[in-house]
Amino acid sequence: MPKTGTTARPAPKKNTAKPASAAPARNAKPSAVPSPSSGIALEIKDTRTSKTYNVPIADGAIRAPELKQIKTNDPDDNGLMSYDPAFLNTASCRSAITFIDGDKGILRYRGYPIEQLAGNATFLEVAWLLRHGELPNQEEYDRFVHDITFHTYVHENMRKFLEGFRYDAHPMAMLNSSVAGLAAFYPSARNIFDETERNISIIRLLAKAPTIAAFSYRHVKGLPFVYPDNDLSFVENFLSMVARMSEPKYEANPIFAKALEVLFILHADHEQNCSTSAVRAVGSSQVDPFSAVAAGIAALYGPLHGGANEAVLRMIKEIGDPKKVPAFIDEVKGGKGSRLMGFGHRVYKSYDPRAKIVKKLGFDVFEQVGMDKDLEIALKLEEAALNDDYFVSRKLYPNVDFYTGLIYRSMAFPADYFTVLFAVARTSGWLAQWEEMLNDKEQKIARPRQIYVGPKERPYKSPLVNKFPRSRK
């Protein structure tokens, strides 16, 4: 069970305040349709026809539909397409939420450097910022915190639903199913273009995701569910629902509460990654936000996305001893099957800015629980890789996953729960991205093209002799 440093103290008087009605969202303005800069274009010469085309350039990009005009003389030619498996160089949207410069190691939410937000802001302050585009004033923040606090409870039938899972169910599968199930509890969430309905749906999901996540943890552990405590902060309330036992009032270890707050901020959003793209793609069908976010959770469940910090711990366990680090590094460089997990990133080609924050944060946590062999291995791995031209030349620097797993483990969270913690934080970014997509006048239902590589037309001739055999008695 997560370590909390809890102490018993008399319970304060019950909070009898009534929840405030959710205020309509102060949404950012919808994205404007970009107009190509006058005279700036990409000149394309089609060597098949010797024709030349000018494709307008705007914001450092060309629009793929412009390629359709490039055709041969074949009347069946529908024009060129762009082919980009895994979207390595394709922008699917215009977004004002998160900025990343991978070469320079820059990450900003709505223009604010991640280092400043992680060091000074609260998670709910960042959640408001991601959605609305500006930091909240005191009145907005107080109301937002109030509304989140009083929507943390889930319907009792949701508790029964969670109790129906096997004792060994993966908590991410439970979270995914339960978030999707919220659509059945709040059918009015389908009114996504009603600002009041959309606002209350976002509030509900931000508030209930930690509750569902905590209930999933308790179910797997065979422990009774702990209901939300409206006197606690967002992070402290989550830790209470996860770890509270018989104490009359929960009090979290402040080092652990601060660490989780910072980790939630670091994981709140990260541009158009796999799970965010899934939320936008599913949301483009104009489904309710619970179903769209459930798609994001499903994507995050995959080991190539949310499970990277688990892989780091498995790697460290396989190394087993700090003295074996040099031999492991040699195996990685020699391509002998070993892989260096937690290094390198699809976007960052320098030190992940989040990794710097997490490393410092980790030492605060490790000071509470003590240094151990695994941490020694991690430090030696980082030192060896950062001083080896093989890794430096390939821009394989530590990413955010390298130390997060060690921090979570030090707080006694089980490895299969790490991605759930990731999902609770990322819900804020998913919802901001989902709403931005709805307000973008250019967005339509996602429907990628394909390059067909199957057989050409052929006549049907069945190889079956008897298509409808009678069942044996």
C-alpha cells in the first residue's frame, strides 16, 4: 500500500456546504482557419506530366488536400496523397494548448514553461489553464476547486460495477471500462454543443477520475472503498482514497503529496501523442467526452505509451547490481538483445525538460524512504549513457519515464498502477484537447485515406463444396 506517513487526529466538523452549480466554461476562441501567406508557396514539378504546381505554404506546412490537384492524364487518377505511417511529419490539427521544441528541450502549457508551472502551480490551476488558455483569477479558481471537490463522489452503482471485476483485474482495464460507463450514468453528456452540459461533464470527469482510480486500487488489494473527503485538497483526497485505513482523519506525508502534485502537472498534457490523438479522433464523431476519454485511456494502456516507466523498473531488475551496469551498456551498444529503457523520445532530441524536474523531485522522495540498490543502478545508467558518444550521438537522453517509476515505487504504488496515475493527470489535457477540437471550425470526423495494396477485381468462385452442412445429432 502506498506509504503516506499518516497520523491520527480528531475529525473536524462535517462539511455541510452545498455544491455550487457549474458555471459555463470560459472557452478559448475557436481556431481560425489559416490563410496561405501571399506569394509563399512550394513549387512542385510532376515529372510524369512535366506540369508545375504551386502549393501555398502557411505556418510552415502545406495542406495535403492541395496535392489532389496533381494528377496524370488518366481519368481514374484521383490525385496525389501524402503517405505518412504513424504521422511522423503530419499535423492533424492547429492547437494553442501545448508547445514542444524537441531539439531545444522546451515544453510549455499555453506559453508557460513547464519548469515554472511544476515549481509553483497546483494541478487544478494547470487543469484550468489547459482548458481556458489563461490562469484563473482567485474567484474562478475558488469556484473551480469547489465544483471539483463536490463532484468527486460516484453513483453507488458505479461502486457495484467496480466490485464485479475479478480480484486480479488490471487497474487500467477497470479505469477504462468505468470512465466509458459514465456515459450511461450521465446521458445528457451527449449534448456536447450545450456549453453548460459540456462544462458539467468536464467537471465530473476531472473530479471522478481519481475516485474511480482509487476504487480500482482498493478493489485489487481487497480493501474496502474509501469515499472522498471534501476537506482535503485534490491530491491529498486521492491519496486518502488510496491509502486510508482506520485513522479517523487522513493526513498525507507532505513530501509525497507534493511529489504527486508535480508529477500530475508534468503529465497533464503533451501535444498530439497517441492517446491525445485517439481522444480527438473518437471525439470527432461528436460522441460524449466520457467515451472520447475512454479511448485515450485505452491508448495509454499500451506498453509503448503509458507503460514505459514499468519497463524501466524491469530493466533495472534485470541488471540487478550497480557493478553490472558497464556490461549492460556494452550489450545495448552491441545489439545483443538488451534495450536501454527510459532513454530517448519520439519528440525530444535533447534532455527531456520533465526528466530534469523528476530527477530533482525523486531525490526529495528518496530522502524520505532511503536510497536503495535500484536507485544506484539508475544513477549509474544515466551517468554511463550521458558520457558515452554512442548514446549522445543518437540523442538518447533520459526521458520523464526514467525516474517516475522509481518515485512511484518508493511511494509503494505497484507497477501495474503507474499508468493509472498517468491517466488521472492526463485527463485534464485530454479534455482540453477534446474541447478545442469541438470548437475548431476546420475539424471534421477523422477519416484517414489509405493506399490500397490488395488484389485487383476478380470473379467470385467459392472453393466450398457444402456451404451449409447440417449439424450432427
